[in-house]
Amino acid sequence: MDLLGLLVAVIVIGLVFYLLWWLLGKIALPEPFNKVAMVILCLAAVVILISMLTGSLTFPALRIR
């Protein structure tokens, strides 16, 4: 995947995680569950970003070669 494809993939994934973050903020979850859900969301975003940048992402549509 070229640099432009990587940039588009990072922007799309960023928007998806931003919308999930916003949705978790709008849902009235009790406090400990809200914090845990946001931490899990952050960890998932970081793991996906690191795997995309190192080229080890296994999703066929987003595989970097």
C-alpha cells in the first residue's frame, strides 16, 4: 500500500474511533463501565495504528506491503 492509501486508511480508522468515542460519551453508562470502555477503545486504536505502521495488519483491505 502506498503512502496515500495509508493516509486514507488512518483517517478512516480515526474517524471510526472518534465516532465510537463520541458515542460512548453520549451513552449514559455508569462511571466505572464508561472509563473501562474508553480505555479499551483507546487500546484498540493504538494497537491498530501500530500494526498498520509496522506493516503487520492482517485485514486484507488494509494490508500494507
